[in-house]
Amino acid sequence: MLITRETDYALRILRALADGKRHNVKELCESEAVPQQFAYKILRRLTEAGLVKSVRGVKGGTELTGDLGSITLLDVIRITESDSYISDCMSPDCRCTWSEKNCRKCTIHSRLCKIQNTLNQELARQSILDLLENDDTSS
């Protein structure tokens, strides 16, 4: 799993909304360099997850409803990514043809599971608020 462009854009949108104000999509796209075609899709997913809400009308826009201190990087990845595994064989619906052919457990799969679990634990430790507060723009 790599953090895809879609997750990166979602993090940027959440950064812009962290000020607690209502922003229209054009403002979000301009301030965070997010292409508009991605912004609508990402905002829909963030809305479905209960992290943001959209208000229609002249003074409408999008505002944060979730607590960035309790939302983790893993949460955002799971909201935006269709697959959050480092390998296809981590997916619960994956059939391992090697294991089937050799009638034994795949040691590669077992080790990748350990790596996946470690990665998930670290991603779950990183709240979005932590990421924003530790934003070092010098790098």
C-alpha cells in the first residue's frame, strides 16, 4: 500500500477545513492544489464517513464535522482507498494459488501479514491532528 494521490488530496482538504470555517470547493482546490474532479469525489467519501458536511446555497460550502484528533491516517486511507493492503495476498478474498498448489502455508504471506499489522498499527497511531500540528514545511 502506498498513500495514493486521492488520500493525499483528502489530507489536504482536511488540512484546509481544520480552521473550522466553511469553504467552497473552488477555495479548497485553489488553497490545497487539489484538482476539482478529485475534490468532489473525495468530499463525497468524507461526507459519507461523517467527517465533513456540505451546505448548499449562496453561503454554502463544506465544513469539518469530525474530530481530527480522533481520526487517524489509517481511517482516511480506508475511506479513500479501495484497497489498503501492501500486497494483494493480504486481501481476505484472495486465493493463494501457491498455497493451493503446494498444500501448505505460504511463509511469504505470513511475513507480509506481520508487516501489514505493524504498518496498520503505526498508521492508526497517527491522528490527522498530529499530522497537522507536526507539519514541518521546511522539508
